[in-house]
Amino acid sequence: MKVAIGDVDVEAAQKTASELGPSAVALPLDVTDRESFTAFLDEAERQLGPLDVLVNNAGIMQIGRFLDEDDLTAQRMIDINIHGVILGMKIALPRMIARDRGHVVNISSQAGKFGAPGGATYSATKHAVVGLTEAVRGELRLMGAHVNLSYVMPFVVNTELGSGLGQARGLHNLEPSEVADAIVEALQLGTVEVWVPKSAKRTNVLGNVLPRRLSEGMARAMKADRVLADADAGTRRAYELRASHSEPGLDPGAPPQPQIPSSSGD
């Protein structure tokens, strides 16, 4: 496929595009701005042809205790993680519906199924991506439109966003290529709910059928409730600072200082 990469950091996008070869281009994109998103898709179609797939991948994760989170941090995550996805779908879907084909892939997280302590607002945004995708998929079905929607829910990925996080028993951090492979498979098979790794779906099903006391006990035993809560603030500081500048139209404000209280061992 021909690929257009959009980012507020155009230099980073250009570097990635150059690594992919001549079939990839890099373009400026602020997902929180309708004019910017429209211009991105217009230029991508001008250079590469009609839009077949949109991957709504832009997102930030600024973590810390909910009661210590400043309002700008919450607004930034909501603007990028939710409204960016909403805008992308609103602008891309009419182009796909007009041709009666296409596929939108929205990147959520396993935090979109489980509320993750230490990342309450982030979890809320990723729950929203799941609900949004399911609802719009239902509307497209009622319209008779042959456009597919998927949402992808990875565990922690070895990127800057995933740096310094805690570990869960029985799960390993993912490489970006594993998530990319899952996206390609979803495009090929039309999968709606994409778990990465696939084994995480079994854990989710089990957690849903068990009584809450047991499912929460299982999460504690796996230390799944500590992945964000036990984050190393020092390791994540550079990312948190960069994330605080990731929405050009919003004053950066002060980055949150994670203050997760420690408790006795599990």
C-alpha cells in the first residue's frame, strides 16, 4: 500500500516515511484541528490516490494519580485521543461511503476495556474509542454502507509512550511490528475487535464471567492494576514533557507529577 504519515512533528514523520521508501509520504497533521485533518487527507489523496484505509493512531498517555491531574492534561488527552479520532472519522468516512469501500482502524488500548489505576483519564479516552467505533459501525450497517471499522487494543508497546511502565505477570511488552501485523490482519479479515496479543481476549472473557471480587483478585495477582500505577516518573519525564506540547493550540501547562501511593505487597 501507499502510505501517508501525518504528524504535528513533520520531521519525525519525514524520517519514518524515508525509512519506508518511495511509496510513503509525510505530511503535517494536527488531529485536533478540522482544517488540518481535511488538508492532510486532501493532499494524501492528491499524491497517492483515493483513500482506502485510515488508521487513527495519534494519542498521548500522561499518567499519574487522578486527583493530582491538572485540567490541561485532561483536556489534551481528550482532544487528541477522542476528538482526534472523531474528526478523522467524520472527514474520512464520507469519502469512503461515496465509493462504497474503505476501512477505518481506531487505535484503542487494553485500558479501553479495563480501567487502569494511574491512568484514569487515559482509560476513559480509550473506552470512548471502543464505544465510538461500535456505535458508528452500527450506523454504517443501518445505512447499508460497505465500509469496515476496527478498534485495536494492544498491551504496553515498546515505544516512548510505553516507557517506564510496570510489568504484568504473564504478559510481555509488545514490539510495534506486532501491532502493525495485527492491523494488517484486521484489514485482511475485517476483524472488528483486535486484541494484541490475542491471548488477552481470553483473560477479558474470563474476567467478565467471574464475580467482581474474583476478577479483581485475578488482576491484582497478575499485577495488571500496577502497570500504570507503578510507572517510573523519572524514566517517563522526557515523554511527559513532549506530550505536554503535543497539541499546538493548547498551552502546555505543567506536566503532571505522578504521586501514586505505595501499598503493601500483593
